[in-house]
Amino acid sequence: MRNSRALAVSAAVAAVVGVAAPAAVAGNTPSNIVALPSVIARGGQMTVTVDGCPRGGTMNSDAFRTATLVPVNGANQTSRGYATIDTNARPGTYDIFVHCSGRRLIRPNAFTVIGGVRGGLGGSTSTGATPTDMAIGGGLVATAVIGGGVFWMRRRSEKRL
């Protein structure tokens, strides 16, 4: 019983040390790039926050021009910057490249640009009727004419009796 308790305690200590070690080593290296909002329309403004960047730096992406990261007072040595998404950016996911403290960090798929929506007309965006539409409409009209004729002829024959 004592061996299993000692084993459990040593496993817990190893897990805590294993989780804390990367945070202690990180120091002044840029890490944890956060882009908010993560889904944005063209022309919108986005806030990017980078931990481990005490003196500021720059950031860029294919969806926006190079922007400045300004230091923010805090325990994580955080820097923050604002970027405006280009109005001609294509819809899709984009990476953010950060240059800070002489190091470069890439955050793949950091945010998504959404495009405009074609609204108002729904499914009727084609111009004119297609041949399939014409065939279906003609078939419905022919069925209505034949059905009406049969109904009218039967009513006439019932009156004569």
C-alpha cells in the first residue's frame, strides 16, 4: 500500500514539473499569439496580443499590412497591436507572422476572413427559365388542360341522363 502511494505522489510531482518547465523556460520569447475576433469581415479591425514580447515588435499577414505591437504592462510581458483587414482580402484562413525581441513566430490559421453574401433573391439568381423549367411548366399546363376537359365532358354527359 505504501509503494502505491509513493508512486502516485511521484507521478503527480513529475506531472507538475513537466507542465511548469516550458513556462519557466519561455522567458522573453514570443509566444501565445491571440487574434480577436478570430472570424472577421473584410475591412474590420482585429486585435492581436502576443505574450513574451516585452519591448514590442511588428506583425504582418497576407490579409493586412505590417502593424506595430506596443508593450502592455503585465506579468506576461505582453504586447498588443491592431490591424485592419484589407478590403480586397480573399475569404479564407490566414497566418500571422510576429517579429519580436529579435525572434520570429508564426501562428498558422490564426484568423478567418469571411466574404460578402449574395442575399435578397434566394434561388432565383438565374436569368430566365431553363429548358428543364419550361418542360416542367408545359407538362403541368398540359395535365391541367386534359384534366379539365375530362371533368367537363363527364359533367355534360351526366346532365343528359
